[in-house]
Amino acid sequence: MIVSTWNIRGFNKLVKHLEVVNFIQHNKIDILGLLETRVKLTKSHRILRSKFKKYSSFCNYNMHHNGRIWLLWDTSTTKVSVLQEHAQVVHCLVQHFASGRSFHLSVVYGSNCPMARQSLWNSPIQQSHQTGPWVVMGDFNIVRYAHEKISNTPPDLTDMTDFNSCLSEYGLDDMHGSGSDFTWFNKQEVNTRVYSKLDRVLINADWLISFTQTTAQFLPPGISDHFPALLSFSNDPLPKKQFKFLNCWINHPEFLTKVAEAWQISPVGNSMHRLMAKLKNTRKSLSALHLAHFSNISTRVKLKQAKLNQCFLALQQSPLSEDLILKEKTVSQEFWSLKLAETKILIQKAKVHDIKHNNSCSKFFFAKIKERQQSQYIGEIHDIHGSLHSGLHDVGEAFVDYYQQLLGSSSDVHPIDPCFIPNG
């Protein structure tokens, strides 16, 4: 599925109509937010009927006379339900038919006036929808950081502070993407040229957890002075999990025994073959150890905690029972052992060392894990001929073709399963 926003900077000319139609078809866009159309209400009906027959639409003329935001979607692939509208944002619920997934989408066109933008930061739309996958896209007309603007005039610190405070409050952050670092430029001469990152794709923690294979891209501006933003997620199956050594295994009493037993095999072959065979056998042994004692660790912790609570309740009835006291001590020790292992696993996966969150199972950990996976995921790639390949299988084939041409191939070269190509 592909969602896009584009500040078209006026949409009254035929050449722009044709360019947007071609843009939709070429990029196979399911949902498009057109910003700053500057089209009067009476003229908008004619354009929508003639150029976008296959698309449903929503425009926020009720909130602004120039229809600052047009929302178009392909009814054969998606269902879009507009929940709330504002002069600077349209919030909706999206249902994607092919994947069966749903998420909230907010299309933003921030005002040029800092005072007017305050109503965007304080919008009841943001305050009402903070749960579930949420993506906020569009032109915010403000940068987050000073380095996101090249100009003789520095950005306003107060505006940036308000913007970042809003994003922090609602748990939004930039989606890892590709393309230009700057999304708008004024097309003037060198001495007065300005570049800024005004257009963004923002997501919350639930999005990272729900949509692992997501990419964001900013394409060349073409007929506009703004770079269109594309957000896409794939329905491809996830690649097979790679073996990763978890530090918590070392503390398990069976760890050294399992490793020693696995290393005792005597495979035939040269030294390198024997070493690889021993390592492979050790990996199988440690995987079995993990499956027996650490798989679904968070569920194990919850079940053990429930059992510990039952012990406390039983002790309320018989506080001096030796059997209950012994059971409580045993279960408590098991619970804290699992809790420590869970925390170590999550910290290792998230690679977070300075933890300020008390709840080791909080969304913070899982979002960090998904954020690392997301930054390593290759959703699309250009081959040596300049052709674009997307999806796990096609990207994998592009890698194989490239290295076969680079290193050569022979009849004894086994094809590489794309599922084993690292997603980073």
C-alpha cells in the first residue's frame, strides 16, 4: 500500500492535472493528499469528476474557502473514513483490503503564520487519537532542527520548540526514509536561495510495532517546489529469523553443560569444516535451551506473576503455613529470574543502555526494537540499469543479480534464498 502527500502549489492548470494523474498511476498510489490546491469550491467538482473518476475524495472547504487539503483514495484497494477536519489537518481511519489492516492517517498542511499554527499543535484531532498505528504526513511549514534549513535567515527557535513539544507529547517521530534531506526550495538565485525540510512523515510507536516493512521516500518536486512524500508498506512475509546470542543464557545453570556437550562431537573433514560443524551443533543446542526456558518470555513472566499473586492470597488465609511459605519463596525466585532475563533480552534487542523506564515491557522497548529493524529494512532498490525493485523477493533477486555479475557465476553456485538476505 502506498500513501502520498504533495504540496502542489496551485492546482488550477491543466498541466498540473495531468502531472498528478501520471504521478498516481506511475507510483500506484492508493491514497493521495494534495495540499495548497488554491481551487475554488465550484471548480473543484469539475476537476475531481474529470480527472479522478476512479477515486473518492474529501476536501476541507468547510474549514477553508480555498480547500487547502484534498484527500483522494482508490476505493478498490482502501476504505477511508474521515473522522475530523480542521483548516490545517484532516484526520481519517484507513482500512486496507489486501492486508486487512487499519490505521489512523492525518494529512497536514500547516499555516505559514506561526500564530495560526498554534491551533494545529493544540488541535483536538491529535488529542483524540493517540492509540493504534498512526501516521501524520504533509507540509508543516516549519522545521524541527536548525540544520534542516539553509538560508540567510535562521529558523525561529520558538516555532521549532512548539513543534517538537507537540510531537513529543503525542509520541510522534520521523519515519526513517530516503530521498532528499530538504523537501522545499524557493527556486531563486544563489544569494537568496532557501532550502528547508517542511514536509515530513511522522509515525507513533504503535506504527513501528504493527508495520515492520515500511519505507518513506521523498521524490523530486517536478512541477512543484515541494518534494512529494511516499509512505509504503509491504505484505511480503518476514524473512526467517537469524540466530542471535542472548546474554541472559549465560546465567542459566544448564548453559555451560549444553555448550560442552554440543562441542564434544567429532565431525570428519578439514579443520574449518569441523569448526563450522561444532558451531552449528552449539547453535542448535542453545536454540533448544532458549525454546525451553526463554521463548515467549513476556508471557512466561505474566504467568509466573499470576502464580505468585495466588501464593500471596493463599498466605493471607494461612500465613504460618510452611508449605505455602516455601512455595512462595520458590515462585518468587522463579519470577524474578524470568523478570531479569526478560529485561536483559529487551535491552539487548533495543540496544538501550541508559534505561529510565520502570516497565521493561513498555512500548518504549518494543518501539526501539522495531525502530532498529525498520532502519535496516530495504523495501526498494535500484539495480545497475536504474530499474526500481520493491518487495522482499524482488529486492533479493536484485542483490543476487548484482553480485553474480560482479563476482561471476558458475553451474555450482547455488541460488540464494531471498529470505536469508539480511534486511539491513
